Amino acid sequence: MESFVIDGAYPLSGRVRAAGNKNAALPIIAACLLTDEPVTLTNVPGILDVETMLELVEHLGATVERGNGEVVIHASETPGHELDEELCRRIRASVLLAGQLLARCGQAVVPPPGGDVIGRRRLDTHVHAFEKLGADITVDRSYTMRASALTGCPIFLDEASVTGTENAVMAAVLARGETVIANAASEPHVQDLCRFLVALGADIDGIGTNVIRVRGVERLAGAAHRICPDHIEVASFIGLGAVTEGEILIEDVEPEHLIAIWPSFERLGVEYAIEGKTIRVHGRQDLVVRDDLGSQIPKIEDGPWPAFPADLTSIALAVATQARGTILIFEKMFENRLFFVDKLVGMGARIILCDPHRAVVSGPAQLYGERMESPDIRAGMAMLIASLAAEGRSTIGNVGQIDRGYERIDERLRALGARIERVEG
């Protein structure tokens, strides 16, 4: 396995462009199987999870042409319906192929998906939505799904699941009649998928709300679509800039996608400016936690959009170690997300892990280089942020986890002045 070796405490400065949204690219690639015409995607992030999804699509019989940030996918023939078990083990998003396989093939065999080990991640929401639409599902080692026809209906999701919403929408676009999905997720990447489907010819209303109406159509056509920028990556770079003293400009940003993020970053004292499609993270920041009224300890808590994204709780926690004051990080969605904090404590951070969901952080703490292993994408990025702020040398192993979500992160950080090298073993 590869590792990152980082010499910390050097100011970072310069410009970095936001990559395409990982969580939009994965369902959009899957949705390309809904049409027998070619689809061109641009601003596709060059990350491991995207490559795995492209391999899954190829395994099902589609042709894939890769370019520099551009992918052309053509599923001219009816795709196969059995997903490759080994590829499915690599990513959670493999389950996103179920909806369109049911819609186009009438059947799907989906092995259990892999992905980050951050706690239990239910598939019940997906299964119940498919059953409402008319599918018969058997759960054994794999999920075996069959439907002679899908018929639109009212669906109330038992949780505002992002992938559950995406799967329900993709299954409904070719179903007979109207499907109304209530308690739907509305994150920027869900919106991007819906806009892509509309570009293919789907009839969808309520994009960006928690009630999505899908009127089924007979077929979808080809189209060209640009993947939206990754607001999670943008926020990661904002946190990185806030703790490394230099001024960073993050380009090609959609500021409205950050609306749920600003209040929590401001609570940590992060200073920034919005300049059109660019975010300027001011240099030499004096991070001070903003207390709640009455000098009460504030908290950052995650939830479905437009609450603070769960994918950023690890990043916020790393930034909090460098802010003067005390704050509670409350991760409500995944019970294992915060288990990486012992690595930051080993670096000198002052963190009390109260339970699997809550951590109290007091700062600022002087961090020192340490040897660590990345357990998941976002924890890996949090360790990277801490290492760049720390005195001395850090080594982060298992960086394939970080590569799953951040495109060429070591190269892009070196362009900002970071002392980071990728080494084998």
C-alpha cells in the first residue's frame, strides 16, 4: 500500500480548482445505462471510486471511453443484470445500479456493497421503494430483484437517504405513470442527478425539495452533461487553508452548494470571502470558537440537507483542534465516523470522545507528526489536514482510501506549497 509522508507547519498558498462532485458522478454514471444512446460527461473526477463505477458499467456491457476529465458511455444493448461481486466490494455506490437495471432490464442481482466502514448503512430504504414500484426482491447473499413492469406510485422514504432517493428516481423515470417521492434527499448531488436525467428526457419536478415528482416516459435519449463541483472537497480545502496560515483561492465553486456549511465554519472562526465562483480563504487566521449566547459551548451537528453534511464532521473536527475555545462535534448519522479521533489525540489534540456520536474538542492544541492509517475517505482527509498543521513529520498509510474521494490530492497540495510525498509500502 502507498503512504503519504508529510512535513507539516509550512504555510500553503495559491490557487486550486474544485474537482467534479464524487457523489454526483457515481449515480450519473450509473444512470447512463437508462438510455441506449451515447452520453458524454465532463468534469468527471479522476478518483478510484469513479474508476470502479466505470468498470462496473463496462462489466454490464456498456462501452466507456475515458479522456482528461471526460467520459463517453454507450449502453447500446440491454445491459447485463448481474453485478460483479469483487467490484461491488470496493464501493458503496455499486447499489446505485439497481434502479436502472430494474427499469431497463426488469431484473438485477446486486451483491452487498462495500465502501467506508463508518457504521451500519441500511439498504432497507432502497428495497422498500423498489417494492412499492412493483419489484419482487429476495435477500440472501445478494439482493435479487425482478419486475415484469414498474408502475408509478406514492413513496414515502423511511429516511431521507441520498442513495435511496437516487435509486427511487432512476427506477421511476421509465415506470408507467407518476411517482411521488416524499421525504426525499435534496443534496446538491441529488439535484445534479435529477438535472442530468431531465437532460436525457426524463420528466421530473421538485428538484431541490423533499418531494420529487417523476412522470415516467417511454425512453431516454443521449445528452452531454457537466458534473457539478464537489462542495465537500471545497469545504475540505477551506478547512485546510484555515489551519495552514497561507491564503488559498478555490476556483470553479458553486457558492450556493455551501449554504449549509458556512454557519458551522463561522462557528469555528474561519474567515473567507466569496468572489463570484471563487472562495478566498484568508491567510494567517486566528481561529476562535464563537460561543452560543450566554457563553454556552456551541456544537456542530450533521443531518440531511440542508443541515451540515455528515461527510464534513471529520474535517470540522480537525479544524476545531486549531481553534481557541471548546466545541461539541455531534455526528448523528454514522456510529463509527468519529472512531479515528484517537489518531489526532496521539498527535496532541485535546479531544474527549464521549460516545460513538459525540466528541468535545478544546483548542488550540500544538500537533506533532505521527504515524497513522486512513480508515475512510473523510477521516483520511482530516488526518492530512492535521498533519499539514503539525510540527514535524507525519506518515499516513492506506492512502488509497483518500484517493477514493480526492483527485490527485498530493499533487494539488504540492502546487500550494505542501511538503508531501507519496511513497510505496
